[in-house]
Amino acid sequence: MSANDNTVAEPKLHLPEKRIKSRLKSAADASSQKFTAFVSEENLPLNPEQQQHLEHLEKLSSRQSSMQMHGLPLYEDDASSMPTIAAYLRSFTLPGPKETEFDTKHANLGTLIGVYLPTVQHILGVQMFLRLFWIVGIAGIAESFGMTFLTSISVSAIATNGVIESGGAYFMISRNLGPEFGGAIGILYYFANAVATSMYLVGGVEILLMYLAPSLPRFGSATEFNEVDMFNNFRVYATALLLIEFCIVALGVKFVQFFAPISLACVVISIFSVYIGAFLSSAESSPHWCSKAENGSIWSSYCTYDNDLSQVICDDYFNQSDVTVVPGIPGFSNTLLWENMAQNYMNYGDVTPNSPGNHRREVTQDLTTSFFILLAIFYPSVTGIFTGANMSGDLKNPHKSLPIGTIAAQITTSFIYLSLVLIFGGTMHGALLRDKYGESLRGDMVVALMGWPSKWVILIGSFTSTFGAALQCLCSAPRLLQSIAKDDVIPFLRIFGRVTRYNEPFNALLITTAVAEGAILIGGIDYIAPVVDFFFLMCYCFVNLVCAMQTLMNAPNWRPRYQLYHWSLSLLGALLCLFIMFATHWYYAIVQLV
């Protein structure tokens, strides 16, 4: 009995030497045959560590015949020399960094190509050219910028805290709050990217059919706008573009990132074209297409010939009003800037606030507008701040690239959007700003008429921006789904965790394309955008909550190296996300939270 132990040490028991030899040899032979059969039946490749385990068992089997069994104890601790069965089987199910190093190849992208350019390209998407001028003068843009900027700071704080693998935002949430919680938020964010792909493609088709090539085959008339026929056209052509993007993404992330600078260059050229055109625009160069002459377009809209009276009958509004030729883009002036600061919310079919009109002869609104409806339409244009984080598994140094690239992209795009708001509001007449489809300009894109030296610079650049933004979404969404499937939180998603030899999640790409196609069937971007909003807002809200909770609870594993981070910024970002969710469509918000 020892001094520090009250138990009596049991003596070691010994068996006859022949029986010990027989037991060990049969056990070793059975183990070797069992593991060999397991590997052959499953037809699994062996990595170096697994091969070493198997060789150890074979050596143990051949060594038993020559062992000296004198005094061999019955209970011997051999865990240090022989791996357990659980450790061996676990190497087949959850490969670690060593196994992944032998099986996959990473792109090793830098800050510029891997984070900055994809994020800028995603943010400078469809709404900038198609809807931003229409939303000018409506409050809420500054709040949207502030919310996304606060979220980008939170993302940078999480990204600098630990090891970042593929999956980006999902990996950050799941490793801080657990895979179950992260899986729920990750699914929402996955659908946000998948549905955003369809929104960008439908916006690109709108540019293609209404401005670039209005003579393409289509449903309905090319001269008269009909929402039902136009939405059918959007569905057909957007599906064709989706198949093209599927082929590009299937070739690999490097091919996608090779196309990204080309697409972004077209967008940058278009933006500079707007800047130059705004400063060169004047009343003399502005289009003047307004006329009250007999048999003209305005005369035909308000006047008809009465056969019984044998005279022309005109509307009282036409008779009592004079036509005033007003340049639509007279150039920058403080007067226009202050006039366009006022709010002009309208109902469906209104020509001016609380003044219904005839859509056959006047420019009317195609939906009822309010502060929160316009905010829901605009918000998806600034939701690309996680694009770089989604590609974190393909980055060479994510700890350095993610904070620098994300914040730089957010600053760049915020400056572009704010400057365009001032340019549109200070150079265009208010009535023209509210002409969403350019019907008063013979169907031309309103922003394109500001382009220098030609409107085609804006048209081509805007179409390229939508195509490139959709490409980034379709590339990042499958990687997010693959990361969720790898954690095996949702068993039926396991098939989407497989990758090709070049680390491409092809199975996840297939299902993502199917989800995007389903969203394309919704129709116009004004109806797809609110769906995208809620998926993004939920994810942004919980990312901010992760940062705030980790700081307030003084979590020992929470050590962000990003100096601009403070927990109050994260909490404010989360509250703003919740506010916008309930203010825009409160019933959608309740359904998602439940």
C-alpha cells in the first residue's frame, strides 16, 4: 500500500506462454485482415498517415511469432505505440489540413484579385444604372451605407481572430457560435447569394431588351410596355445567361477571376463617362423632344376627331396648358439640387403625387412608392461586402487580405454611390428622374444620355456590370454551401460537400443554378430585390451580434487584431438590420426569425 493511496495494488497475473502467443497472433491477424478488407471494400485512397497505421498492424502481426513471452503481463498499456480504431476511422470522415493538402489545390489569390475587385464588382451592380437615379432625393441611402460599413468592420474583426477556411461568413459564425447556429444562418446567406444571381441577370436582360437590342425576338410588342409580356421575356433570356455563367463558373475560380477585371474595367469606364458627361452637359446639348404641334405625339394623346361633330375634341388639360420646352439634363446647378431634395412619393398609376394619369399618354408609376419600399429595392446594391470573405478559402493570406480589401472596397463604392446621387440630383430635371424606363426619351436609358462620348459606353458598361456581379454570386454561393455540408450539421446536404481535384464544388454549383433559376421565374428586379434583402439582413444582423457578444462576454478565444473595431458599432449595425427588416416587410421578418 502506498502512502498516498488507500487501495491495494493488485499483483500482475500471467498466463501460460503458449496461450499468450496464440491469443496475440490471432488478434493481430484478425485486425490486419479486418482493416485491409475495410479499405478494399470501400475503395478509399490512403493518405500517408493512414498507410502508416496499416503498415503498423501488418508489422505487429508478423512480429508476434518471434516475441519473447517470459513474464509478459496480461494488461499492457500499448496506446502510445498502437493507434486506436476510432482514430483510424475518424481519418476517413473528417480530413484535416494535412489530408486536404494532398488532395486539393488552392488558388492562392491576393488582396486585389481575391477580395477588392470581386467585392467592388459585386457592389457596383444592377441598381446603380437602372434604379439609383430613380431613388435620388429619397431618404435612406445614407443609412444603408452606414449599416453596411459597420458590418464590414465587424467582418474584419472576426476575420482577424483565427484561422479562416472556405465558407467565409459561415465559417466565422459557426466557429464562434457553433455549427448548428452557424448552419442556420449560413443557409440564409447561401440563398441570398443564389437569389442575388437571378436579380443581377434579370437586370442585365432588362438592359439588353429595353435599351441595347430592343429588336430581339420577344413576347408582346417592342413599342408598347406590357409588364406580363416583358417579365416573360426576362425569364427566357435570363435563363440563357444563367446557363452561360454556369459554364464559366464550372471551369474554375481562376477563370472567373480572370474575367472579373475585364468586367470591372467596363464598369469603371462607364462611371467616368457619367462623371465627364455630367460636367459637359448643358441646356443646349440636352434632348428637346416636347411638342404640342398638330398630329404630334402629345396632340395625338389628348385630342381625337369626332365624326359626328366633324371637329377635333381635345382634353381640357391640353387646352388649358402650354407646352414648355425644358431641357431634361441642363447641367449641374444648385437650383436643381435643392429641388430634387424634396420627397415625391406616389401611388400606382400617378403622374405626380396624388394625381393619377393615363399610362397610354403619360409617364406613370408602375408601383406604389414609400421610404421603405425604395429602401428595399436599393439595399441589395450594397450587399456585396461578404464577397471576399466567401472566397477566403482561396486566399493566400486571408488575415491580411480580408480587412484591407473589404474596407477599401466599401470606401470606394460608397464614394461612387454618394457622388452619383449628387450628380443625378444636380444635373437632371425631377420629372425625368422619376421616369424609370425612359419612356419620355423614346425608350432610352436615362443615365445613358449623360454618357460621354456616347450613350453606348453606359449601356455596354451597365450590362457588363450586371453580368460580372451575377458571376461573383454564382461563384461564391456554391463554396458557402460546400462549407455547410462539410460540417455535416444537415445530413442530407452531405453530397454538396464533395469537390473536384481542383477544389471546385461542382455538386453545390448544380443546386445553386437550380435555385437561381427558380428566382428568375419571379420576373422583374423590383420584386426579386426584397427577397434578397431579408436573406442578407438576417446574416448581417447575426454577424454583428457575434462580434458584440464575444466582446461583452470577454471570450478567451476572441482576440480581433482589427484596431477600428468596437462592440458598440456591431450592436448598432445589428439594430439597424432589424429595423430595416421590420420596417420594410414586417411579416417576412417574423417568419424568418421564427
